[in-house]
Amino acid sequence: MVRVLLAVAHSSLRATLEECLMRGGEMSCDTVATPEELWSRLSQNTWDVLILDLRLPEQTKRATVHTLHERYPEIPILVLSLNLAVPLSRWQEAGARGFLAKAKLSTELIEAVRAISQGGNYFSKDAHDGEEKIP
């Protein structure tokens, strides 16, 4: 059983992700909606994958990933984002084991969680590894 912690701010996205992950029958999910809930829940249990989509500016989200990785290096982090402008190398440097474009959730989420929970990495096919784009 893969234990997944969903740190997702938007309630309907949280519910959709949880439903999608539970369909396979091989995953159990718990959810948090704020950074405060996330830090509290991390100290209460052991997780196989952390899916992170808190409403934070990208710089703050990368700093959060870095801090999470330093404090809980055993928990692989999958970052969800609409913003494809940040190079994958920046997420990897911060400590993320995966990045998934929200547009690919329905087709890549289960594959990404499985890969990361088994010790691999997963970076969305829509993301890029070039220079940061200026909108």
C-alpha cells in the first residue's frame, strides 16, 4: 500500500486527486490544505509520496520543497503546477523527485506516484529543462 499525503490548497482538486489515486486500490491518501497542516501531518506519520500543490509563489514553493527535502529526505516530493516556465533542474535542485503539469493529471498522476514511490523520478512530459521563461 502506497501512503500518499496530498498537500493541495484547492478543495475540489484535492477531492479529485484523492478519488483518482484511490481508484487503483493500491494507495491510501490523507490530505492537507495549508502549510501549517502540512508540517503538522508530516511529523505524525510516515509517507511514501508527498504531492505538493499549495498556493505559494513559485520561489516560495521551491524554497518549501528544499526545506521539506532537508527535514524529511526519505519522503519523495511530487510537485504539481500550472506553471511550466520553471526549468525541471530547479525543482530537482530543490529536492523534488517529480514534477507534474496539472494538465496531465488525468493521464500521468498514477504513473508518477508509482514511479516516485518505487524510488524513481517522474518529470512531466510537458515540462522543460531550459532557461526560465519570462512571461
